[in-house]
Amino acid sequence: SPAEFGAKMNDGSFDSALGINAAIAYLNPYLDASYDSHQGGDVVLPTAQYSINDTIYGAPNVRLIGTGGTAGFRCSRAGCTCIIAMSTMDLTKVMFDTAPFLKPAYGGTRYTRTDETIYGRTESDGYYGTYIENIVFIGQADTQCGIRIWRVVCPKMIGVAVYNCKQGWWFNGSWDISMR
């Protein structure tokens, strides 16, 4: 649970991105050189509102699951697990991102810029399977993008909604996408 890593529910003044990212990182196989101790798993967000001031980064084989209902007709989100961009969040940031990890030749870190394209990269530098279920992402009026699925094979989104962003979904270099 992200609460174990410091995320707070229903506190609009607290940035829960650090706690949610820490829970995802705990399960992330890319952060373990032997790939033995971190094999993925579920990060479960109980029904509540989680405010973020930074991007949430997905990881291979880590599922982000809300326990509430799904967004309904006419933007109803009562009873949903909601991730809400704080008013102080940089509007050029993406709320949820699967930006790939760069090879050491590129700096050995996660690619985070959203205002340029890296040339000479292949989709194989990404990873298999992003999974998001029963979560509503709510940006600010000019938030660049709600969810970017970049270089991911077989991403799956079930009961996911994005509101109040310039672009709700941004798919790039991904295939076999399943949305329900």
C-alpha cells in the first residue's frame, strides 16, 4: 500500500506522489540488478483522493489498482479512487508515465522529458505490461497529459478515466493495447 510509504488519503495539501512512487519502486524489477527480489506485484490504492505534485511512474509487472468504483457517465467519480494534480504541479508534467529507463549510454536513468523525442531508440528499450484499474486521474485545466504509455508492450487499462487535461491519453511506441 502506498500508505506504508507515506501517501495520504483525502489530504489536498499533501503530495502523495512520493509514497505512490516508492510503493511502485519497491516492486520494480528494473531496480534490482539480479531481477530476483523485485518481481512486480500490485500497488493497491483504497478508495480516496490522492493529491500529487509530481508524475507517478509505472514499472514492469507492477499493477496500479484502485479499490473503488469506476468513473461513470457524465464524469461521475463518486466512490472512485482519484489521483488529483495539485494546483502547484508543473503543467508540463504527465500524471502517470511509463517513460522507459535509459541505457547507461544515455545517462542510466528514467527518461522524463515530455517536450522532445529521443531518436535512435527502439521499443525494446521499454517493458512489458502496464496495468491500471479503477482509477480516475484529474488534472488541472492545462495539465499536459493524464497518462502516457510509452514503449510498453501489452498495456491494459480497465475502468480508467482522465479528466481536465489537454490530452487524456498519449500512446507512443506501444502495441497490443487493451482498454475497457
